[in-house]
Amino acid sequence: MVSYTVQAPAYFKIFFHAAKHPHKQVNGVLLGVSTSSGVEIQDAIPLLHHWTSLSPMMEIGLDLAARHAESLGLNLVGYYQASERLDDTALAPVGEKVASKVKEGFADAVAFVIDGNKLGSNDAALIPYISQSSSTWRPFTEASAPFSSNSSFQLSSSDLPTRAVALVQEQHLHQKFGDFDDHLEDVAIDWLRNREAMPADL
Amino acid sequence: MSIASALQTLANYRSHSARASQDIVEKGEEVLKANAVVQLGDEAWAFLEQLTLAAIDVGRLDIADECLEELAKTFPDSPRVNVLTGIRMEGSESPDTILKFYNEQLKEETANPGIWKRKISLLRRMGKIDDCVEELSTYLDTFYNDLEGWVELADIYASCHQYTSSLQALSHSLLLAPQNPFYALQFAETAFTANDIPLALKMFLVVIDMCERDLSTPIEAKESVPSGVGVRAWYGLKLCCRRALGRSSASSSSSLTSQSNTSLPDLKKLQKLDELATERVLTAYSASARGAEGKAVVMAWMGSTD
């Protein structure tokens, strides 16, 4: 089983995206590389928070994100989404479609659904989905719970969730965060990098 | 932040029905603490309603209860307050309890649209999509002018991949609000998702037309910089043209199918539209007053032919 590590910029950006739009669905893609010790998920690019069932802007955003990743020497390695409801942790059909597309370009692609119940806690609020065949995605199960000490899924540092909560509550960094939907309304918004929303001590 | 400026911000939020719940609660709490509600005169009730909703949204049920008590005292048996009571219940009770409450309310006064809509949104939240759609359709039969209802119906259908029904619902929105480019845009994007490229293309053009209505001369149009909804529509147009041109290349014989039987513009026009859309989007990036991010990838995307 491949192992996956989620690094701070990726975790923070997913978190900020969900925190900025608490009553909406949000989604985006993950960037990273494959190394000898597994997949490093280094960054995330947020896509939509509006009309998440509709495809044209998603397609364009995905394409632009892929090109940006390439320019940095990174791959698109996964997809993330958050639902508007706490109890809805399924990877919606739209999600499966995008995740499968990412998997076409990166065999070890992973999808994360944000666990709304864990968002405010010290635990990683991500539920991993893996695809066995070309388009069916299932929640990943193994002996250890995801992001626990023996799991194939790890955070680069265990304090990421706590730090993320603090950054939202104290510094309101999520307010400076913008996704592709925001960018389409104002092209000055830095949706590909979100440099202004990242803490100085990253 | 003075009470006066807080009140002004809150009034602004009310006029736009903005869901800035965190901010509303912070400012609203200050107003309550300063006993300044009386300053609002008649607006006091709208303010309390606004604060109730925002407080429930961020989980400050204590504030919500305080406001609701005041409202219930002053307006006993008011349908509007009843709706707020229901929403407050939604913040802490189980869905089945709330559903029972709404059904009881609806038995008493069947035409309280506020309660009916809360029931519909509750059904959606519970995942009872079939019931939700049935109730919403019946609701819209009675209250045809409820624009928000048609948009919600379209959204529900789209989330279930029922794009034809979604477009039908949106066509009512277009009838009710013909000047608003957002509904035409939603229509265009839904048509694209349904793979009806000719229809999507046509509707993106409609959006662009709405956005550029003020540009009366060709020179004005040429020198204008697309912004806001316009940028999204030009992007959409570009995507449609690329699809349409890709299919009509020499190798493939079938033209794009359109479920709505919309015809495509001819090849030459398509190419011109493609050029125009490219130029307009790139202008939005190069001429943006505050600079633009990610221009390089956009240019590369424009240049590719797949």
C-alpha cells in the first residue's frame, strides 16, 4: 500500500476553503510528487464553492491547475471536497468524475472528503477515498484509522489541525483565501498560490 | 466600532439579504449590550429577525433565544415569527421532530409559504430528495413568482444529474427575472454540463449581451475590459467554441448533437467567436486595474488546441 503524507500548505488550504464557505460545498485539487517513500501531498488549489454540480468552470479550473502544477514540476495527485451537511461524507458523483480524471494522470491519486464533525478538533478532518477500478471510489480502510500512527495516511506534523483552527479563529487567514470561482469575479485573486493566506511561519 | 456604524452595516446587510452571519452576530451583540435596539424604531423587529437567523447560523442559540422571545412577545401567532421558531428548532432538534412540527403548522394554515419552504429545505437536508422535489413542485404551482424556489429546484435537479428538468426550472427563472445575467449564466453552465453545447454557446452569448448592454458603439465595446460575470461568460464561450470546432474538424463527420435542437453557428462564425472570446478573456487579464494572477497558465490554455 502506498503511503501518503499531507503537508502544511495543503492541509491549511483545504481547511481555509471549508472554513470560508461553511454552508456550501467546496472542492479543489491536490498537488504533489511521488517519492521513494510514498506520495507527498504538498499543496492544494481550490476550485469551486458555487454551482458545484455544474461542469464548465470546473473543467477550465482543472486544466489551469494542471498546467500550473506542471510549471512547478508537480503533479495533480488528488481531489478534495466538503459537503454542506455534517452527515454527508460521500464522494459525490461530480467528485468521483474529477477524481477519476486526476487518476488518469497519476495512478496513485487519492480523494479526500472533509469530515465536518472533526473540523474544529485536533484530529485530521479528512476521510480518504481510494479507487480500485477505473471509476469506483471507496473510503479507504485498513487496520489503523487514517492519520493515526500506523496509518498509510499521515500529516507531515501532528499539530496541523490545531494550527489550522488557530489560524482561522485568531488570524482569520481564511478571509484572505480565494478559489477559482472568486478569481472569475476578480482576476486579481491569487487562487493558484494564495500566498497572502499562508502563515509567515510555514 | 461605534454603535452607529454597526447599525449601518447591519442595515446594509439587511437590504442585500447578506448571510454574513459571523459579522452580524458580533455587531448585533454589541447593539444588544448597549441597549441600542430602541434606536432602530420600527426597524428593530427586522434587526431582531436578522440577528436571530445569524445567531442560529453560528451556533449562538442563546442570542437567538433572546431575540426570539422579544419577537414572540410583540407578535404572538405571527406566521413570520413561526418560521423563525421553526428555524431555531432546526438548530437543536432532530429532523423528525421538526418535520412533525412543520406538518402540524401546515395543517393549520396551509398557505404559510415560509413554513412550507422550511419543510422543503428540511426534506432536502434529510436526503429525501423525491419528497422534496414533489413538495417544491407543488409549492411552485401555488406560488409561481417565487424566483428563489425555481432556482432551488434547478439546483436539486442538477445535483441529481437531471439536467433537462433543471433547465426547465431555470427557464421559469429567466421568465421571472429576464434582466438578471446570473440566471442566464446558470442556464448556460447547466446546458454545458448536460452536453448540449449549442444551447450553452447560445446562452453564454445571451449573458455577454446582457453584460455589455451599456456599450453602445463598437469602439466602446472594443476598449472595454470584461469584468465580473462577463469574464465567466467569455470563458464559457471559449470552452464551447473549442468543443464545437474540435468536433467539426475534417476527421469527424458528426456534428454536435443538441437535445434542445439548437443549431450551431456556421464554421466561420464559430472561428470568429473563438477568436473574440480568446481576446476578451486575455484583455480581462492584461487590462485589469489591480493586476492579474495566473496569466501565464491562461495564455497557455488559450493557445492549446485540445
